[in-house]
Amino acid sequence: MDASDLLARIVAEPGKMGGKPVIRGRRITPSMVLTMLAAGATREAVLDAYPVLEAADIDACLLYAARLTDQVAGLAAE
């Protein structure tokens, strides 16, 4: 799966989660997944906690976060 396919899994919908980005239209945000990973959870633990997610959704969250940090770094350099 390429980067654009992964990033397409994360969308912001005005009526869901206060407009925050969500994964594949679910009420699960990348932040929820990333917070679990940052706390030491394994990918398997994340998938157990959120059975509707797929392994590619975790990859999408990581890529999404990486892209956001690149954007913030670019803004700071201006």
C-alpha cells in the first residue's frame, strides 16, 4: 500500500469527533492510536483494543504523524 492509500484512510468529518481526523470514518482518531503506541502498546494491543481497525490503519496513523511533523517543521523554519 502506498503513502496516498494510507493517508486516504484518515479523514476529517465535521460531524464526527468534533471535526478531528478519524480513521476510515470510525470514531477512532489517529491520536488515540498514537497515544497507545507511545505508551508502549504493541500493534497487536492496539488492534485488540480497537477490533474494527486493520494493521494498515496503524501504518496510516504513523505516516500521518510523520507528515504533520514535517509540516510543523516547515512552518517553524519560515
